[in-house]
Amino acid sequence: MYMNKLIIDAAKKDIFLMVITNNDTYSISHENTKANYDKLIILINDFLHSKDLKIKDIYAFYLNTGPGSFAGIRNSISIIKAICLANNVDYYCYNLQYFKDIKKVQYENIPNLCDKFNIKKNLINPVYLS
């Protein structure tokens, strides 16, 4: 069984997407602009399609909830909640402050860090920058 995971970080300067498959890790980033927030689902679909994947192939979603951009966090949370509700899959909302004891957090380690730090699934607690 494939355990494809998608990491989304729209809280920072760029919108970052990473898909982790059983065999490989792929990533892409886009400029963090209002236009890209408005088409985030299209960016996600295009990225997955370029790797011969569909949203229904994703087993779990990992979403950065801050600290960072209000619009990026809000839009990514809305999209992921809708996808997960429609497809009955889990999402994990991590906050980079949870991992402050880790010297350098790498995106490909986010799923393992969520397990290690017992990040609860389907729980949202955003941290917006003012």
C-alpha cells in the first residue's frame, strides 16, 4: 500500500509543496502572492499530476500553521480541510515552534516529527504574524 504524503507550507515567503512517496520525494515552490493563494488548489493538482498522482492518492496531509502569513495559512487550511473531508483522509497541522529544539527542520522529516512530538491529527491551531 502506498503511503503518499503531501506537505504544504503557505505561511512563509514562498508557497512550498512536497510530496513524499514510498520511493521518492518531490518538491516545488511558488511565489507567495494573492493570485497564488486564490489558485492554491490548482497549484496542488498540477504538482501532483506532474508526478502521476492525484489528490485521492494522498494518504495524509501536513500543513504549516505558522507563524506566518495570515492569508497563506487561512487559505491552505480551508483547502486542506475541504480535501480531507471530501476524501476521508487525515491532516496534521504543525507549527514550526513545536520543533524549536530541532536544529534544522527539513520538510521531508515533518511526518516523522509530527509522530515524535505527538502532533494530533485534524487539529488546527494557527499562529498568525501581525
